Amino acid sequence: MERGTSPEEQQSGKRRLLPLGKKRNDAMRTLGNILWFLIGGLEMGLAWWLAGLVMYVSIVGIPFGIQHVKIAGLTLSPIGKTVVREEVAQAARGR
């Protein structure tokens, strides 16, 4: 423990460092998504989107087409996203 500082002051100092780590993490996530998009994310996203449109041709394929379009959105910028079960997502949204 440093001289002249209480444990509460040390804890508040640790909390002050927290946002700096979060800002850096957000910047790295953004940079990663930009690189992903340029290197292959756009091509992959368009392929999933096109496959989704093809699925919409038949009545049976419509649910699959909807999922293909969702996956297309996920492949455009996947870094920092988490796939969870529907129950967990609804609980997080407060429904």
C-alpha cells in the first residue's frame, strides 16, 4: 500500500483505469471489423445474402432464407458479437 492513500482511494484509482481499457478494446474491435470487411467479409456477406434470396423462391425455403440473411449481416462485421440462445437474448432485452 502506498503511503498516504487509503484502500478506498486505491480502489477508485483502479476504477479510473477501467474506461481506458474499454476504449482501446472498442478501437481494436472496430479496426478488426474494418480489416475483416475489406479482406473477405463483404464477399462472404454478399454470398450469404444471395443464397438467402435464392431460398426465398420456394415456400419451404423462406425460413432458411431469413436465416441466411441474418448470417449475412453477421459475416459483415463479426468481431465483438456473441451468438446466444433466444431465451438468453429475450432475458437481456427485458422481455
